[in-house]
Amino acid sequence: MALTRLVGECEDGECPAIYATDRATLAFQGNILTDHGLKIPPHEALVEVPIDIIRKAIRDNLI
């Protein structure tokens, strides 16, 4: 899968970010949430992404 970084909080790639994939989907990088109480399948995860990153992506017409 190819990823294109749309927006993020820092430039070194180790901060919350949103990527476009070559499969016409979005990939989110953020902290993995483990204390949510939901039953998440092993092949999925919940990640936490700051709202400001999503707002910036929308404001800059990236998504």
C-alpha cells in the first residue's frame, strides 16, 4: 500500500497524521486506545487523532 501524507503535527513522521492511500481510503496515525471497553477484532484498532488535524485537512481541502 502506498501512503501520501496529507497533514500531521510534526515533520518527523512520529506524530498524529492523516494519510491518503492508493486504495482510495484514509489512514490515521495516532495513539492506540486500549481502555475503551469495546470489543475490537484483533485485525482492527482504535486510534486517537487530534480534532485540529482533521479540521486542518478539511480547511486545506486535503480530504
